Amino acid sequence: MDGQGKKMSKSLGNTVAPQDVSSKMGAEIIRLWVASTDYSGDLGIDDKILARVVDAYRRIRNTLRFLLANTSDFDVATDAVAYDDLLEIDQYALARAAELQQDILGHYKVYEFHPVVAKIQLFCSEDLGGFYLDVLKDRLYTSAPKSLARRSAQTALHQITHALLRWMAPFLSFTAEEAWKIVGHSESIFLEQFTALPAGDAALLAKWNRICEIRNQVNKDIEVVRGTGAVGSSLQAEVTLTAEPEDLALLQSLGDDMKFVFITSAAQAIAGEALVTSVQASEHAKCERCWHYRDDVGVNPAHPTICGRCDSNLHGEGEVRTKA
């Protein structure tokens, strides 16, 4: 994280001091409580309710901090990647954001704030934190800084950041305005219109929604094996999936990028009658840079502790990523 990212994280981190929440509630938390409460019924407020609101705020704020930190070296004028050239998972992330924005605008038009809060919170925790950002970390942290793979990710993150700030501005006004001072180009977030997001297509959404479902199952299967002590992190695992023809075609379309989606060191799909995951511990050495277990760690004697793809990303042409 560079200086700008650290500045933004520190600034957002001080918006509400966690230790002061119980004794002196910040205005942002009160705003969020009001927005998240269904005003058509009785309004309730107590320490437990406010504690849940604080947790919701932290989730949104922490997501925003990640987005800002990982786009701090991104200049949309020179670094942006055209939509058709984005990696497929980046196109999907933007399509999900566009889908959510359509829902949010529908709620705002009829002054329904509590569904907006709930959907933004779910988007931050599930779509972003639970899937997209989790998969993206390898590409953001290990790819060459100016590579297509990393710039593709940053292009999507930049658009999602700007969209998120506009969604949250009506009820997290101080936080949105504070972040806007770093990433915005106008005097205030409240002078902006909603971001025009590429909608993608139904086939793209259906494909990656199914991949998310399969990934959830694979994660559960890895967790079972982890419980036995056979593997530590998911990156120590190598997985083989048997799948019916439709799922098999979907998984094989990911090519070598399938392992990045499942955050494992190796992954393959073979034909079968049902979706079944086989998990085994990798026998290869661990790359100290990307933490993947690979058979080419030390391929470059000058850098004996890193793998071939990291060596390429650091000193060569860099790896090619197309899906994730």
C-alpha cells in the first residue's frame, strides 16, 4: 500500500473510533441506523442494535479501504482497460455491480432506504469480500504493476469504488465525502450523478453465478480436509472436480485460471455423473512470494525461493491471465 492508500486507510479508520462507540456514537452510525431501519413499522434502538449497525459500518468501510488502497496507483486516463479487454471475472464483477445499482436506484426512487443498506452490505461481504476481492488478491499482489492482468482488475475496482461512493452517500455522507476528496475530481460527491456501469449479459452472469456456487462447495470440501490436518491453507491443496457435462464445460472454459478461482495451487475438472471434489495436499515446494505450491520453485537459480510465474512477473514478460 503506498502513501495515498495509507492516508486513506488512516483517515477512514478514524471516522468512528471503535473504543468510543458505546459511549459516544458517531453521526455516521446514527445515520446508518436510521437508513437501515424500516420506518413503516416500530423503530427499535438499543446497545445490541447499535452494535450490529457498527459491524455493518465497519464491513462497508473496510471494503472501501481495500478498494481505495488497491487503486491508489491507478490513473483512469492512462491505465484504464477497455471493457472488451477486461478479464472475464472483472466483466462479471461490473455486471453484478450494474445489476445491484439498478435495484438500488429503484429503492431510492420510492424512499426505501433499508433495502439499500442491506443490499450494499451483502454486496460488500458476499460478492466482493467473499468472492471477487478474495480471488483478485493474487493478481493484484503478484502480477507486474502495469500488466494487463493488474490494470484490468484496477479498472473494475475503480468503477466499483466510484459506484459504491454514490450508493452510500445519502446515508454515509461523511465517509463518502471524505473518500471523495481522495479519488474525486469535483468539489463534492453530492455534485455527482450515478456511475454508468456496463451491464454485461445474461450468459456471463449465469456462468459466474454457477461458478460461485461450485466454489462454495469446493471451499466446504477443502475445509473438511483442513479439519483433518492434511492441508493448511487452501493454497496447499490441489483439487480435482468431477462434473456433469454442463458444469464440466463451464469449469474447463476457465483453463489454467481455474486454480485462481478456487485459490488452490492446482485444479482440474474431469467428466463424472455428479459434482464431487477430491482434495489432496500438494507435494511441491511453496513459493515465498505468491505462496503457491509449484514444481518450478527455484527454476531461476538467481532467485531460488520463488516460482516460475513470479520470476516471469518480476523479471520477464509476465504470465498471461484471461479469465481470473
